[in-house]
Amino acid sequence: MLVQTVPDTASLIIPGAPLITFTDYERAIAALPGLTYYIDPASPGADRKSGAVYIPRDGDPLAGTTVSANMNGQPAWDMNNTLRQFRLPNYSAKNSFTWLFAVYPTVIGGLTTLEEGALNGFNKFWWHSATTMRFHTSNTSGVFAQSEPGTVLAVNTRGIVGVSFDYATMKSSILFTDLTWSPEYTHTGAFDVEADPDARLVVGFGGGTNAMQGLMGDALYFDRALHLAPNAAVFAAARDAMATKYAIV
């Protein structure tokens, strides 16, 4: 579990205990308000922020980790098939949220979704095509398709992708490749996922098909919409920390 550290200290020393040292990046991430989940390929098996155990659909998460120059020499999940998925516990989803992902896609497709009992595809964020990113608040309506120039991260390119949604206003925004937010889109509605005991987050397309393939580094999930002005400083801190770690300009 990722813990908050005392400012200006690199580590906490307890006699007889092993030395635990946090990097500048880890301290920066730990301090971010609203961070709920931190899926870190360097620590597979349990979420770094909450300690929640997540289960990959195709077995041992260690089998899916690699270190690659395509991710700036950092550990990454090898999303090498449509079964590479991570299921977080029930009640993990928030009505307002932001996902930020460091990725190197080789095949476009679904990146994250909300699974609800036997159903899936709610709050789905994905590459719809080589030129369009989409965010759905359901499978049948409320589709935000963002295809402006500079929106879509090309395959075989390292970058940060993300989506932000504010439940109160039903507005969402998708992260451009220059790491700024797109104009808002107003959805017709969304599910109250916080009231649903069967709702949980899935990274990697929930249905097991049409998933993004390639490499995924850190994935950060926040309980608020970071595209909104009051949360701009939190977004900037998360963006800058991830961009530095993965050498994204």
C-alpha cells in the first residue's frame, strides 16, 4: 500500500525494521488529493494506494509485467491479449472520476470500463478508431466521441491518455495528446454506480474482446473530475509526475 510520507524526508527508520525508501515520484503521487487507486506494474497483485487485491482475468499478474525501452525503461503491464484485465473490488467505482494511464498501444481498443454484475461496458473509455477516442456513460447513449486533431495517441507511441467525468453536471472531457483537456461534452445521463453493490472497475475491456493491446505503465484513478478548474492543480501535479517518469513531452 502506498502511504503518505513526512515532507522533506526520504525514508522512515525504525530500529530492526527494513529500510523503506520512497522516490520523489512516489511521494508526489501519494500526496495527490482524491487518488483512490494506483495500479503499479512494479507492485503487481494489490493496489498501491488502497491495498485492494485486484485479479487479472488470465491468472498471475507477474506473468504480465515487463521492463521496456518503449516505456522509458520502467516496468509495465504487457497487455498482450484481450484477456489481460484487472478487476477491482465491488464498490470501487465512483460517480465522478478521472482515469490517467501511461501507455504504449500497439492495437487500439477498450482501455477501461465499469462492470456491473453480468453486464459490462458502462462508463467505457476506449479507442474507437485510429482517429477517435470515446467515452460512454452507457452502451447505448451518452457517447462522447473526441476526434479533433491531436486527440488520439497513435499506435506504437508512448503517451498519457485519460478521461474525466463530473456526475453532478454529466460533463466529461478526454485528454488530448498534448496533455490538455478537450472541450466538455454533456451526457444525457449516467448510472449511480456508488449505489450499486455489483459495480466494479475493470482495466482492460470488460467483455474480454476488443481490448487495447500493448504496454501499460501506472494507472491512476481519482474520485473527482480533474478537468474542472478547482482540480486543475491536482491534475497538473499528476500529469507532470507521470510525464517525467515516462519521458513524455
